[in-house]
Amino acid sequence: MAGKTENKPGFVARMKAAVTNFFGSVKKFFSDTRNELKKVVWPSKADTKTNTIVVLVVMLIASAVMIVLDTVFGGVLSLVIGA
């Protein structure tokens, strides 16, 4: 047992390696992110405008339906309760 000595790096060397690996990973993350964003096909201005209008119209229709349902169910409930 006395003949076996491990040649481990010291604490400072291990911490330096850990910090280097961490910052290397962070650099790789941002590099990969930038490369992936280059592959994205962004919508045109006209597509964005059309999609925005569609969303607003659907929201208006949904809110009108909810108002009508609320009014109908509120009226039925007031008839049942007799308020």
C-alpha cells in the first residue's frame, strides 16, 4: 500500500481546470445558440401583420361569445334563483 501513490493535481490546478471547463461550456452554448438562430426562417412583415390581425379577430369573436354566454347563463340563473 505504501508503494501506491496517486499523482493527483493540487486543489488550485483542479479549480483552474473546472473554471476553464465551465467558461468553455458557456462559450460553446452561446456559439451553438448563434449558429441555430442563423438557421431560423423569420416571418416576413406581411406574414406578421396578417397573423396579428387573425389573432385579434379571433380574440374579438371569442370575447363576444363569452359575453353572450355569460348573459344567457346569468339570466337563466336569476330565473332559477328568483332574485
